[in-house]
Amino acid sequence: MSSLPNDPRWVRANTLFSHTSSNADFALIGVPAHESSISQNNAHLTPAAIREALARYSTFSTSAGLDLSGGSFTDLGDVQSPDGEEGRRRVKTAVKGLLDQHKLLVALGGDNSITYSVASSLWPDLSNVGLITFDAHHDLRDGHSNGSPVWELIQAGLPGNNIVQIGIADFANSAEYSARAKENGITVILRADLRTRSIADVVHQALDIAGAGGREIYVDLDVDVCDRSVVPACPAAMPGGISADELRQGAFLLAADERVRALDITEIDASIDSADQRTVRLAALLVLEAASGLASR
């Protein structure tokens, strides 16, 4: 990154994480998994790129009237080599007990396989946990890959009735996996539905379902839910996805709900981003929108 101007009256967002605290409200952790992806990628480079991109933004949300510099933040660093069975054990060790110390944990992927490794490590008993995904794909494949985390969570005890998937796209899934979602009671809100419904309306429905009875919720923000023009670093993104602004709004609204305890940002390969780094910069804004949502609780 080229040198940026220093203005003491314009505090840069990366400074939020310049101090560590064992009990900060907002905790960031990198989980640079990439080896099990269906398509080869360099998603392991992304957590560092997102952290660097935070310097492009200020700490002040004009619309929310919030200056994040008054909050408590910590960066827990990266989980080293989080792929494979041994890597998943390292993820478990790294995140175990973090919900007792922090109000919101944000995990920077890495590919979508981290949705399983992080969520299953935070909640050994998944029977009373909710899951909300923003994703073009169901992620209900068999096996262990970035295409299987939702199915792995169901196999590990997360009830399908507790799951809401937002943004599922046409021609991005098979009839068999669509049927699997229906058979397991997953609530699916299609990309086509979002043409006539607001993100706020959809998020409120998702929270009501996933968080019924006060259940704690894990959120997966798979950035390939967005239109390919705004996320060129997402290998599986399609033309016609949702806008960057819609995903930002979703991140804010979800993090503003106290039932949402953890959130991940996945499926970005920083090595293939555009010259203006638009995908990684969006991911950095998702971190800040989540932080603003938390601050608004």
C-alpha cells in the first residue's frame, strides 16, 4: 500500500486494532483456510489484505452517528495452518471460549470451510444454535470442502430448521442440493426474492427464525453472494448477485442483534482482486459495518 496522508482529525480504522484486550467487545481473528477449496485459490492471503485495507477507512459512521474509536477492539491474529483435520483442531483451540470474553467474534477467511470449523468449535452442542448465511450457494455438498460447511454443521447436530440462507442464486446449485435444503427444513430466501424485498425485511425474518427462543446465531457472509462486477476476487461470484451496499447493510443489521455472537467473511482470493482492490475493500467495510452494528445495540 502506498503511503497515506496523516491527519490527526481523520482517524484510520486500522488503528482500532492497535491495542489488544482479553475482554474487548469486538474480536477479530484470521482463519486463512484454502486447501480444501473445490477450485484452487489463494484465499489464505485474504485476512492480511483485509487488515491492510482497513487503513483506507475512518472510524466514523455518518449514517449511524457512531465513532468506533470509542469502542473496545482486539485482533487475535491468525490461526496457523487451519486446513485439514489437524488444522481444524487448531481452530478449535484458538476459538474455544471466546464467546465468554467477547460480544462479537469476526473471523476473516479463508474459504467457506471455516464456517464449519469456527461454528462447531464455538458451540460443541449445536442443537440450540441458529445459522444465517448470505451466499449464492447452499454449501450442502458431502465431504470436507468450501462447498460443504452447512451440511457438515447439520451432520454435527445443527437443526436445519434453525438455518436461513439468503441470496441463493439460480444456476449456482443443483436440483439435488436444493432438495436437500428443503428436506432438512432450511429456510431459503432466493436471490430472485431480493428483487422485490428489502434487505432489512429479509434480515428481520432470518433473525426471527434462526434466533427463535433467544438462540445464539452464527452468520456466514460469503462475499460471492454479490454481483461479480463488485467482487472480482470471489471466484464463484456470478453476474446478477446482490449489491455491495446490500451486503454491507446486512452485516450491520445482523451484528446489531444481540443474538448474533459470531460472523465470518469468506470466499475472497486477494491474489486475483482488481487493481483497485474493490473486493478486499468491501470486506474491510463489512468488518466496520459489523462493528457499527455491535456498537448500536
